[in-house]
Amino acid sequence: MKQKNKKMAPVNGKTPELREDMSIRDAAIASFAYYYRNMLLNEKGTLEDRDPEFLHYLRVASKRLRVALAVFGNIIDEKESAYFKENLKSLAPVLGKSRDTDVYLEFLDEKAARLMTHEDQGDFHKYRNFFSRRRKLRKGAVLAKLASAEHRKFKRKFSSFIAKGLTSESVEGNAKVIETAKACMDKCIDKMVKCSKELRNDSTDPEMHEFRIRCRKFRYATEIFINLPGVPAEALAEKLIALQRVLGTHQDAVTAGAKLDSFIRTHPALAKSKALGKIRNLQDETVRKSREKFFSILRDSMKDITSFRGNS
């Protein structure tokens, strides 16, 4: 009797199978192949519209692949690398807008809806339905991008790149990946320390968001090397995740406020809606609390992160 095929789940792959005896060249190809495979699996789920998390992890996998291309950039043809990174970067705004709308609808359903009285329901549903319609438009843009000739060309070229492997016999390519891991982590720590010193309690929301992006890139670079012995990548990644999570909550609330402002500009009759006022208050409170929490943990977190420098 044949077993039923298990339903494919979204793939959140963080770490390729690297070994300390690998050359940088072999580790690079293994990393590229790993993140690219995850991209394709999540792209398939996104196209089949199975679960919003497929789109989320498609976005994550494409970002991880971009970071891997940067980490191993010194052994890849410059033009080839630039082409791949540029095409992956072009996915970001399309996937990002769609994912952003998914996250906002989750916020409305799971948090804002609890605050609504019977009297609030009419305005609340008008607001929610606006974003529900937007979700369909955003999803349409994602499907169009994934079906585009440009994206198909990228996949053909990257698949060929993976199959061919890195043939350069450079000194850098023959070195052991363990050395690249140590150098990469120390370099990222130095950049993080420098950026953190520029932040103050009155730093702007965009400045905090820029630091969040750096945290994410550093974390993704670190997680490439988690399987290598003697490299404290996992412990370091945990510190970065804690910062990134708080900053993510902050940024989601900031962008939520911008969505509400935009909606009211095009729906002025709802400017004094009690329902939208409750949503506004909830978003503003989230911005305030997440900002306070971030700055309360930032200095200690950076001390912990700095302690990893030179210890890998």
C-alpha cells in the first residue's frame, strides 16, 4: 500500500554542512547550493500558494544567499557575483512588500482585534479589508516577478554556476574555510561595535532600522559557519537574534504607523475613528516599549558580542 506524500513544509535552512577540512572553494559552493535549494523549495510553495510562510522563507533564503555571495566574494568572478547579487536584490522589494502586508494582517487579527468593541467593528473591518485587498495585489506582484524572464534567466545561470563549481586555483580558494570563518566573524564584530557606538536614545527610527539590517547580515554570515568546531558562531548568533528580534518589533510598529497615516490620507472620513485611534495607540505604545527595551540591552549585548572577537 502506497504511503501518501507528506505535505511539503516551508524550509528555514540556516546552516550548510561545512567541515573544517574544506577549502574555501568547496565551502562556498556547498553554501551557495544549500541556500539556493532552499530558495527553490520555498519558491515552489509560494507559487502553489500553500502557506504564507513559504514566501517568508523564500525571502530569507534569498537574503542568506546574497550574504553568502558577499562572504565568499573574493574567490568568485566579480561580474558574475555582481549579476547574481543584483538579481537577488531585485527580489527584495517585491517579496518584502508582500510579507510586510502578511505581518500587518496578523497584527490586526491577533492583537488589534482584541481591543475592538461592537461599536468599533464597522471601521475596523473597513481598515482590515483594505489590507486584505492589498495582500492580493502584493501576491500578484510576487507571482509576476517569479514568472518573469529575468528571474528565469537568473535561475538558469545560477544553476549552471553551481553545477560547474569554482574552478579558480587561487591561493584564497585553496585555503581552509576555518580561517575564513574566523576572519569573517572578527570583521563583522568590528563593524557592529562601530555602528553601535553611533546609536543614542534619541536615534531616529531609520537609524535603528539600519542597525537592524546590519544585525541580520552579520547573523546570516555567522550562521554559515555554525557547524565548524572552534568557531563560536551559534553563541554569537543567539546574541544577534536577541537584538534583531527587538528591532524587528520596533520596525514593524513604525511601518504600521506609516500604513495608518497613509490610509487616513486617502480615507479622511475615518480620521477620528475610535477603532483606528485604538490601533494608533497600540502601535505607538509598541514603538515606545521596543525602543526602551532595545537601548536597555544594547550595551550589555555589545559587550558580549565583543568578547567573541579573537576567540574563534
